[in-house]
Amino acid sequence: MIPVTVVDVRESEPYVLEVLRSGGIAQGPMVRRFEEGFAELCGVEHAVAVNSGTTALVAALQVLDLEPGDEVLTSPFTFVATLNAILEAGATARFVDIRQEDFCVDPAALAAAVGPRTKVLMPVHLYGQTADMDPILKLAADHGLALVEDAAQAHGARHQGRAAGAFGLGCFSFYATKNITAGEGGAITTDDARLADRLRVLRNQGMRERYVYEVAGHNYRMTDLHAAVAMPQLARVNEIIAARQANARTLTKGLAGIPGLHLPAQLPGRTHVWHQYTILVDESVQVSRDELAAGLAERGVGCGVYYPKLVTDYDCYRGDPRVIPGETPVAARIARQCLSLPVHPSLTAAQLETIVDAVRETIG
């Protein structure tokens, strides 16, 4: 079976051994090294490492001092951590529709949804490509809104030369399947020294120095062991991105021309890092999305559905007054049609050919 993702962190062994031999495995010098390198990648002054991408979102919202009833506008076509973080921070999530071409929030829908309780815009840079940031930045500036980027899947992605995570408070995940992985971990990026300082205090139980508490904080710390796993990937992130981009080009060339099969694309002015290669199977195709997935599995090709439902479609959120679904027909359709194919750097030329052949054979 060709897996939809491959995790290979064997090159991290020297860094992990360095931490183990140091006698200190909690947050320490390796985390600081990782923060410096990641801030450089994003072109920002500060990167604050935390223990997960979800934590990054929660902490970013917490330092904005939101009050009950304050609204965060975001996409319903995302991993549930986006919604969970908003609720944990005590805010209200209001959802707007997305655009098919980039799977990200539609700036026009964002603008239409801004109201008196809106405090934060939270675009989700899905699958490795940023949202359309120019109109989103203008909207935030015009209305005095904070900008929090859910960049969990967009390490190294760029919009008009500017890196994901450099537009507002950037929130990244280093979960096991991400383009840069620590196994678990996250980071918040910013050029705002005041917010970076608050984030560092918040993640350390509210302490700036030992047993001197300034705020009610949390244990959001990343360990040196997790930072050690991610360090060598950070050093060769451009190589990782280039391999994914080459694989995406091969898939697009091989799958072009299939009626009813919509292929993803890097849009003008953006740099796609291809965390996922996600196709859409519309109703005109002879097989459904789920039938295509089953056919690929029979032919030894793994795939994934990211995501099968909108986050607002789950029973646990129905009736919650802090979850406002909105009209999102494009997002609902894409959730029915999306299918992600393998695009990871470990793929061989033969495997890429197998993936293309399997898709074409299944569709017939």
C-alpha cells in the first residue's frame, strides 16, 4: 500500500541524543534554537514554541483579551481544532463560506459577516496554500480587527513573497504528519514583541521567573525532545517543499483531462507547499468520491478525506450558542467531494505512476 503520508525522523537521532545526554529534557536550549530557526523561516521577529497546534490557537486568542460574546470569523472546512480553540478561549465562532480554488475563506464572505461583535479574523491556510491575504488584511485594518492565522498546514507557504505566519499571529502545528514534525508541538509567530512576551509568560504557568507569577497561566511548553525531532527538518525545509512541489506537478500532469475531476493548483502570487494534494470528484464522474477511495485502496493506493464534514455538522456543537454556522454551500459541497492523494517526499517515480494509473482505472 502506498501510504497517504510517511513519517521518517531518523535524521533527528543526533539532536535527540544531544538532549538526552544533556540531562535536561524539558523546555530549554533546543527549544530556543528551534524558535530562532522557525522565526527566520517565517520572516518574523518572534516564534513562541508550545506543545501543540491547538494550544497555539488557544494561546493566540487568549492574549487578545477577548470577552464573552466576541466573535471570531473563520472557515467551517477545517480540522476541528480551529473551532475547539475558539471555544476554549471563551469566544464565539461565526463561520463563512470558502472558495473552491484555494479551499480557504472567501474574503467577500468574511466582509459580509463582519458585525459589531467581530473581533478576530481567522483564515485557515488549508492543504499548504495561504488564503487570499490582501483583501483579508485590508478588511482587518478597515475594521480594527485582530488577525490570527491558522497556519497548521502551511509551513513555508507564501503569499506575494510574504510567509504564512507573518500577517498576524501565526499558529502552526508540528503534529506527526505535518511537513515539519516534532511528533507533537506548535508555535505562534509574530512581530509584536509585547504579544510574544505575553505568550511566553502564559505558556509557563504565568511565570516570567521561577515562582514569580504575573498572570493565571498554563503549561503550554514544548520539550527539548520534541524540538530535537524537528530541528533537522527545519534545516532542509526548502528541500522538503521542493520534493512535494515536484510530486504535485507529476500528479497534475498525469491526472489532467479527466472530466469531472478538479485538480488543485498553486494560485498566482502564492507558493504552495502541498501538505495535501486534494482533488474534487464532482457529480458528473461515474464513481463517487467514496467509491474512488475504495477503488484506490483495492489498487494499493492510500488516500484520505480531509474533511468529511464541516465542523458545524457534528452533534456535539449543535445548539451551542457560541457556534454560528452561517450559509456555507461551497464548503458543504467540497466536504462531499474532496479526496487527498499521496504527495509526500518519500514517493518514487514508480509510485507516482501507480497513483495516476489507479485513479484513471477506477474512474474508468
